[in-house]
Amino acid sequence: MSNKPLTAKEIRESFKQFFKSKGHQIVPSAPMVIKDDPTLMFTNAGMNQFKDIILGNKNPKWTRVTDSQKCLRVSGKHNDLEEVGHDTYHHTMFEMLGNWSFGDYFKREAIDWAWEFLVDVLGLNPEHLYATVFEGSPAEGLSRDDEAASIWAQHLPSSHIINGNKHDNFWEMGDTGPCGPCSEIHIDLRSDEERAKVPGAELVNKDHPQVIEIWNLVFMQFNRKADQSLEPLPAKVIDTGMGFERLCMAMQGKTSNYDTDVFTPMISKIAELSGKRYGTDDKVDVAMRVIADHIRTIAFSIADSQLPGNAKAGYVIRRILRRAVRYAYTFLEQKEAFLYKLVDTLIDSMGEAYPEISLQRELIMRVTKEEEDSFLRTLDNGIRMLEAAIAAARKDGKTEISGEQAFVLYDTYGFPLDLTQLILKENGMTLDQAGFDKEMEAQKARARNAAAVEATDWIQVSEGEPQFVGYDSMEASARILRYRQVRQKSKEFYQIILDRTPFYAEMGGQVGDRGTLTSPDGTVIEVFDTKRENGVAVHLTNRLPADVDAVLIAAIDKDARMATSCNHSATHLLHEALREVLGSHVEQKGSFVSPELLRFDFSHFQKVTPEELRKVEHLANRKVREAIARDERRNVPIEEARAMGAMAIFGEKYGDEVRVIRYGSSVELCGGTHVDNTGNIGMIKIMSESSIAAGIRRIEAITGEKVEHTIDIMGDTLREIGQMLHNAPDVVAALKKSIEENAELRQQADEYMKERIAMMCQKLLDTARVNSHGVKVVAMTGVRIPDMVKNVAFGVRAASPESTAFIGATTDMAGKPLLTVMLTNDLVEEGMNASAMVRDAAKAIKGGGGGQPGFAQAGGKDGDGITQAFEALMAVFS
């Protein structure tokens, strides 16, 4: 081997080629963002894309595969988001090199090949390697993994083979499902002097930054049942995962992942843009590492069509992006958008292995910059709010901000807790951390309760593979393969898997079918939804058939299916029309299709004009009137489909064979349901167009019968307007004239009100009393229009700008009480506070309010207390 260290690109490629030489098929990375698995938001391990195979729901095309998978972890073992950047080897996004066997080879080959690759191919020093094996669990009747230990003994001395507990060396997919012992490979990257002092074996799994795990070999041989018992898997699985960044660290002789060429180009760019040097200040270094890590997550997520947002996966991405912005703001002194400038450097480093980030460059940069600009405004607002809270606390003689206040800043406004703590420290203040933690735990508890799902084991009824027949049939005879009971949010229901089903399971933005299961005796059970779980259609019902072995008639709701299919086919026609009107840069970024409506998200960098929308609508409806028959082709090789011009969606994982839907010149890869003929759609009506993120627009539309109903409503509305305008022949002209006349009358009324307010101000000032301190106290009571009270108060202050207080204790026409206090500036400077006054007095009317020291108002529920409130306010000036 050359003395020159391998580059990251060379290491990645050597891994894939090595396992190709061992009969493995190289497969591409799955998207990092998972669209159709309710149990996961992100790909967090290399095995995610093979779950269907591991669970036995799908037969493998190849029994041996290998890849480099982009992953994202923001929780779990060693992957707390708040810790990333503070150490040398943990990340949010990372690459996992892996090799799999589905019922083919097992422990011996997995271990022998791992050793061969690390030692013989890469040339790592075997004296620095350690292997852990499962020590067993007597409580579960599991013995030590002597089989793995004996294989390792052919490569390593016994002192380098270490027993590991269940936490470290028994891998489980979840609370239930495939699991088994695992064998981790660790490497000691310390200096010879350090190794001489403390053997590496004593530091394995002790969180030492230079004695780290690089590869985990998982031997799936059991299935964990709901009662926590284990049963042998019929087909054993090998699932290995090696941390690419850590392997690069070992190969390039570094002690930090961030010092490898995976990250050094990015850190150099950050230093160049910020004017800071890496390696001179710990806080600056942490900030650069955080940003170098997080920009990868942000860019790859957006490329996979996951935009930052306020819920689920979008919220995670927004949180990561804001964490990076916060570090750039505080430690690199970047007060303007900064992260988006790093995208080209990322593309130079990773665009060859993952071309999606190159192809989505403009979108990534625009979305990132807009999110940065938005959060920088949030930071400015949050700082002002925190400064106000500090001032209020000091005025009350406090040196601590409540945990509740800090949590509101954090949770509602997205203001980082560590920035709150930093600002408090700079101001000699502290945070009620216990109070904040209490609020945080309460929020987590609410989230856990909302997401908690309890399920029994699947009960097997009959053998067979689920088959979807819904493209061709609206109903089918079916048997139950398996079922289980589920409890979620205090609701109990059943999940049923059928051997043959016409029900489309929710996927690709299209909602699941609903319908019925009919037993031979005529008993009908409603299927209220159909979900897709691990690649299988799961039918949701509130009860089971009396005889679960019976042959059932599974029938979908035909009207709902037809309406959904109309909307789905309409999205294809709209997509093509948008590209024709706006340009070929338009790409689908998401969709939602239900019986009621369709939503279509697409890339475009400015508002779509009404004229453009109308043109899009007309083009799509022309295709509807042409009544183009559906040309559907199933099991088309992906390359052949692309050659046909089929549109693919970025961020979607396509198999080697796909389904192609063509309506004339509209050609798309799609697994959804569609109309036989575009004429079935009836008509497409775009209802709205809006922005949902930088460079992403959304249109909502309806089709068919929904359009008829909308036209009826519009017609009825126009007719009513015409009647109100005495059936004028030109409704628009008549309405315009009416608006002009109304504006003229309003102007006259405003002028009258101004005169009346001026007279009222003068009258109140003439009758005002002056207290012993020389303050003129102006009082207004009775039934008044709320806006008038406010205007009179400011009118009084304008007419008498010094030593004047206005007290209002009024009710509106409905009897709702309103307290108003206005103080001139000199009274405020003397320490008087209108806001505090109305808050105290509002107790009498069972209300609350506030405002500024010079002007405040409070409303209430109890009009009977208005006199008491008035007397309390007047007493202040007695």
C-alpha cells in the first residue's frame, strides 16, 4: 500500500468493491428522510431500507447486498443533538457502510470478511483492534455467544475479545421484532505511550474518544414477541454497519473525525467566511464543528424533499438548522445568513457519491437562507423579550428568571436555552433550571402520551403472502393472514392483514382506502382506514369477524376511491401544465390526495400570477376534455421508464422495476390509483396558490363533483349579491358605486366623531378635578364605544400634556366592562404605571389586561364590579 493515506472517497469505494468481490450486489443509498414508514422519520441505520425483507414481508432480490447509506440520528445512544460538535466522533448525519446477508451466510463469513477488509485490505494494525461478544443473559435463557468468540479467536488474542452486556451487544429492531447478539469491532487510536499505561481492553465501551467502535456485526437470529419472549427466526440475517467517518479517522491517522477530509474542506470554508481560525479557541472550534456537521443534515434533508417545518421531521430539521445558526451567531459573530454559503463546498466533497445535492443546489441554498433569515429575526426578538424579562425581574428585586418564562421563549419562539443562559449570566442573573426542566418534562410527557402505541403480538391465522389487487378490482375474496389488537390515545382497534386486498394503503401522498369486510353470514365490518406498515397493507377495523378463518369479501368505498383517483390523475396533469407554463425547473416536492381535494407542492421561486394559474388550469382541463385513456405499465425496468421520460420525485426510493402512468405526454412513475380516462375527472379547479417555504409553492385544487358544488355556491352568492343591488345589469359597477358611497359616508361619520371627541375632551377637562399633588384627574364613565374611549384618552393627553391622568370605567352596548388609564409622560417618569393600575383594578370586574406605563386597558366579565373598579382607580389619585 502507498504511504499516502486513502481519501474518504477512496475508502468508501474500496469498501463497496471489496464486498462486491464477495458476491454482494452494490445498491444505492435510500433517502435519508423516510416517507412511508409510520415507525420512523429518518433512516437511522443501514438496515432501514431492508426492513421488509428482514421482517419476512418481502422476498429479497439478492441475498447479499452492500452499500453506503446516509443516516440521521438525533436521539438515542451517544447521539444527543445537544452534544454533537462538543466531541470528536458523534454526528447528526453520518454515512454507514454495510453488508447484508438474507438467509445466506452467517457469523463466520461476517467476521472473517470484516477482519480481511480492515487488516488485509486497509492495513489497519491488528494489535489495535478489539472485538466484543454477547456475554449472555441468564434471565432470558441466552448463553454467551461462544460461536462468535471462537471465530474471533482465530484472529485476535483472548485479551482482545471482550464480553459485552445486553445493552451493548444484543441488538433489537424495537420493542418487538427481529433481534440477536452482535459483535462490535473497536479500535484504539491512542499513542504507544498511552497504550503502555492503560490497555485498550479497559477502555472499550467506556466513551473514550480514541478507543471507539467502528463496526457492528449484528447476527439476527431471534424474533422478540410482545410478551418479550424470543423465538428463532426462520431465516437468519447478517446486518453490519460501519461508521464511515470513524473509519476515515482511523485510516488517516487522526484523533477526530473533524480532522479528516470528510470535514476539513467545510471547516476551512467556515473559517474563511467567518474570519476565525480553527484550533485557537475551544468555543469557536465547537461552533465550526457544529456547523460543519449540521449543514450536511440540512442539505441532504432538503434534497430528499424534507423542508424545515413545525411538525415531525420538518421540526427536527428546523431545530438542527437553528442550532447551527445560533452557534454561528454567538461564537462566529455571524449576524446575517451564513450557512447557505457552505452548500457549494459540500457539493464538492459529496456530490459525486450523492448527486442529489448537486441537482438540488439552488433549492437547498434558497430554503436554507430563508430559514436563516427568519431565525435571525427570531433571535433579535427573543433577545428583546429576554431583556424585558430581566428588567422586570430587577424591578421586583429578583435575580432569577422563571423556568416558565425561559420555556416559553424556547418552545413558542424557538429561542435556544443556552443563549438564554448566556445572556442571563452576562447580566448577573440566573435561570430557574428546575422550573424549566419541569416544563420540558411535561411537554415530553404530552408527546409520549400522544404517540404511545400498545400492540399485541400478531396472531397468525393462515399462511401466504399479501397481494394487492386494487389496480384491477374494487372487491376481492380474501382470507385473514394475521391480525393484532392495538391501543393508541385510549382508542382500541384491530389491524388486519389479508392475503388478497383491493384496499390501497396510504402511500406517496394518497390516503388509504376505506370500505368493508363482509363475512359469509352477511355481517359487515367497516374498514375505516388502510395504512402501510413495513411494506404491507394493514386494514384498520373496530372489531374482528366472528370467524377469522372465513373467506371474506373485501370491498372498497367505490365513490371515495373514484374521487381520490380523479384527484391523483389531476395532479399529474397539473404537474405537466405547471412545467409548460412556468418552466422545466418545476419539480414535484410533495403531494396529498384524498377524496375531497388535492395538494401539490412544487419548486418555483416566485408567486404564480393569476394569469399563469388560469393558463395552467386551462391546459390541464384541455387534457380532461380530450378524454385520454390511461396507459399503465407495470414492472418496467427503472432505466426503461426514465428513457420513456417518466418524471421521478427527488427523495423517493425506487426499485429496479416501477409502475409508469401515462396520459398522452404526461408520463410519471407512480404507485397510486388513477382514472381509466382523463374525461372521468370532469373538471379541475385550482382553489388556491401559496408559498410553503423558500422556492416551494403549493396549489390546492378540486375535481369532478366538488367543482360542481363550488360552482353552485359561487352562482348562489352572485345571485344574492345581485338581489342586494336590486338586480343591477352591471353588478360590478353597482358594487363599486355602493363601496364609494359607503366610503364617503364613513368619512363624514369619522369627521363627526372627531368633532364629538374634541367636544367631549374639552368638556371632561373643564369638569376635571385637581388633586392635592396638582394632578388633573379626568374621569369618564357610562356606556361608551371602546374605540371612542381610547381616542378620548389620547385627545385629553394631547390637550393637556402635563400632570394629567385619564380614568375610564365604561361598558359597551353588551354590558362588557372596560377600564382605561392614561398618564402623561411626567407622571410616568415619577414612577406611576398605568399597566399596574388597571391590572389591580381589573380584579373587581373579574378580568385582566395591561399595556404600557403611559396607557393601559383591561377588560372583564363582571359589569357589576365597574363601580368598585372605578373607585379603586380614583383612590390612587385622591
